[in-house]
Amino acid sequence: MSDYSDYDEFGLFAENAEEAGLAWTGPPQVSRFSVDIGDGRRVSGLRWGDGEPELVLLHGGAQNAHTWDTVALALDRPLIAVDLPGHGHSDWWDDHLYTPQRMAEAVAVVIEKLAPRADAVVGMSLGGLTSIRLAAAHPALVRRLVVVDVTPGTGDHPGKTAAIAAFVNGPADFDSLDQILDRTVTHNPTRSVRSLRRGVLHNARERADGRWEWRYDRLRPTADGSMDFGPMWEDVAAIPAPLLLVRGELSPVVDDADVAELRRRQPRARVVVVDGAGHSIQGDRPIQLAALIGDFVAD
């Protein structure tokens, strides 16, 4: 059994840098924030740097703000990475209903307080859907939008998200952290064990009874529990900000029909495919994703 007693959520960045081939000049300035979004609920996240945040990063379902660590190191600019409600260190909601619409309103409060002049919002998967709604409902907060491997067509047929659902909807708790890591490695054969270990450390916690569980709630992303995000195509059409869609070459989550519909709704949208990347492009090809984000913001 491995020893995880020395875990420090801010102590693994050197590993991220080494694995990605980034120069290491010492620990980055990263701190955890917590924002009251009303009704006693709080949203947490990570603030990188001490300058005014230039970017807002939103992770996918069953992830947390640390999924962006390597991307943030590569970008090397002030930003915030948010733990979506029901994830990471953010509060869980009693009704377990984490729709993009509701999460967009929660994230809007965070951005208004911490990053009201950010150059762009970057959202991956469920965070991407949340950012689409955010950009449509709060356009002043989203000057540019990067959506990573998701569209409202994600739920068109089960095959698009079958592998993700099989992993996320697995056991609710485990005997040990090693057991969680073993399951994670089995479901992510293209990723290094070292990187997956970091992800598990950031995304699991020990309960009072000694068993381990994920740091995410068993969420419902739609009111009826389905994966039908089709109505959100109207949100896509309403977005005034420049839009970039980044697809993973190996991911089934976004198909050519989705891209065609995106371009119909947003004729000026850019679409880029990242070679060798699956759905979690920030994990598979973080340096390439950081470069795409940096170039898009600089245009």
C-alpha cells in the first residue's frame, strides 16, 4: 500500500512541469479562494499569480480545478481555476442538480468578484457547457470563449459519453486510495500512472470511517437526469464573443455533425483538432492546449 500521508495540494507542481518538459524555476504562486455565492453556499478554486486574472478555467464533470495545473504552468499568467459546485472543495448542493444553467449563475458570481475583466473563459466538457451558458447569459463576463471537447450535441447518443459514464458512475467509495488509483489507471490506459496518481490525490478524500470517496457529488446535469443538452444550441447562437472549439482527435464526444451545427450557429467560430488527445485534452496534451489558448487570447 502506498503512503499518501504527505499529500500537499500545492506540492506537486514540479511533477507537472517535469512530465510536460517545462522549465522549473521554483513553486508558482498559487492560493485557494472561497467565494460566497448566496444561500450560504460557497465556490472554491485556485488563484494563480498575484495580478488581475486574465483567464477563467472551468473543469469537466467529476474533475476539479487541479486538472488545469499543467496548462496553468505553461500559460504562466494570472488566472483562476474554479472548482465547479459539487466538485473539489466547493460545496455540494442538497438536490444534486448541477445543470450548466445553474452552475453558470454560480460561476458568474465568482467571476464578478475575482476576474471581472478576464480576457477569456475556458471550459472543458461540463465546464464547457457551463461556459456556453455563461457567455450567452452574462456576455460582459466572457470576452472570448474557448470550449474544450463538448457541444450541446454531446447527449445525442449514448456512445459519445459511454466510456466517461462507465468510469464516473462506478463505485461510490473504496477501501483505499490505491484502489481508486488502480481503477483510474484501468480506465485511462494512455496516461502515465504518475499523472493519474496526482489526479487521484487531488480528487479523492478519506471519510471518517476510513473509506475513500471522490471529491465530487453524484451530479444530475439536467433536471430529468438525461444528457439532453440540445436546447443549449440556442445559447450557442446567442454568444457575442469570439469562440474557439478545441476537439480531441481520439475523443468521440464531439463529432462532425456537432461541428457543422456549431458553425451554422456561429459561422465565425474556429475549430481546432488536437492530435493524439482524447476527451481530457488538458491532461493528454496540456502544452498544445495552453498554446492554443494563448494564441486565441492574443488575436
